[in-house]
Amino acid sequence: MDFVTRFAPSPTGYLHLGHAFSALTAFETAKAAGGRFLLRIEDIDEGRRRPEFEAAICEDLEWLGLTWETPVRRQSDHIADYQAALDRLIGMGLVYRDFRTRKELLAESLGAPHGPQSPVRGGPLPASQEAEKLEQNQPYAWRLWLDEALRRTGPDLAFEADGLGVKADPALLGDAILARKDAPTSYHLASVHDDALQGVTDVIRGEDLREAAHLHALLQTLLGYPTPRYRHHPLILGSDGKRLAKRDLSQTLRSLREAGASPDQVRRGLGR
């Protein structure tokens, strides 16, 4: 099997050292395996994406010495693909309209037996109640109906992560949102679809997305997609011990470059 991996940033800010570590890890792993490295722009956040950030992503990665196949897939150009995947799940009765507001969900979570911020669970409303809310034009999100999804897949769903067989536990993320009025698709649905479409065999990303792999394995099974191998690398932490975020401007590749750092210095600083 050919080795195919990807780096899939969102153009909502400048890349920082954590992004550089993730991109270099994926790129060098693909190179060592004689495989392929893809760049994908995950720009489905319409409110925060910016063309200048997308341009900066390519500039920063080229500065680090990375190369990738073209054309680059830009998710905002393929919303119809993700809608088709959602429509399949709707047709299979595996998602439901959730009309609850964030305030209502928070109140439910605080009162849940598993403590504050418990994953959302639920199911479809009775047809008459749903029709009434649709008639009132109430906003809603499409959520994965986890109970029904697990009933379809059975208890033995598993995937490979960090070289080990892992029993999937999609309940970690509950009834995940797959789309809503102001976001026609979610990270989970778009990422799973594109990994299958692009033939990604190995997903290399930070350990902050470890729980997401359980949900992604479920979505892949429901949609008939292959499940790639997952590898989770450590996160790069700031001086405060917290993981870097795009607001940490002093740690962006752009600021380091402007301060006179070289690509080799950045690589060595990241242990590459």
C-alpha cells in the first residue's frame, strides 16, 4: 500500500511552531516511507478564514523546505461534496435536527450525571414537534445520532493508532455536530470525506485530536470509507506550559523569520 499523508491547516491565522512541528513530522515521515505528502486547506470557517493567511501558509512551509503535490485541495471549493455525504447520512437515518440553543445545552450539561460539559446526546424529536419548529423557522444543527450509529456498527469498531489496535469509543464526543445553518459542514465530516477522497493512508496530527479519531473511525465505517492509520505527536508548548495557539504571535513562523531565524534553526529547535 502506498503511504499518503497530509498537513491540513485552517487559514485563520499565521502558522506557529506547533504547526511547523506537525507539518515537518508528516512531511519527513512521508519522505522516509517513500510516500506522498499533501497540503490541504481546511477553510470552512467562513467567519475567520482570510486569503492572506492562506498565502502565508504556503510561504511559511516553502521557507521550511517542504514541498507538496498540486493542485492543493481547498475545502471551500467543495461544499457540495460534504453536503452529499451529509445527505447520505440523513437518508440512512443517522443524523437528526437539534433545535436546542447553546444555553439550553449548557444547562443540560451542568445537570448531567457525568458532570459539567458532558458530551451532547439525544435523538430526533417526534415528527409533529419537529414539523412545528421547522414551520417556525427555528435554527438547528445536524447532529450524528450516536445511539443509532452504534446500533448499526456494533460493539467491535476498532482502528489503528500509534501502532496499536484501539477499540473505538465515539461516545467521547457524543452526538457531534456535522453541519448547521452558519456552517454547511463540520471539521469532522469534511476531514473524513477528504481523507477518503485523497487516499490518505496515515493521518499524522497532534495528540489534542486523539479523541477525534474515535469519531472519525465511526464516520468512515458508516460512509463506507477506508479507515487510515492514526499517529498522534506531542504538542509544542509555550513558556507558560500551555499549547501554542494562533494568538501567540511571538511564536509564528513569520515573526521568527522577521527576527532573523533561519529554517535550520527552527528545525533544530523543534528537534527535527
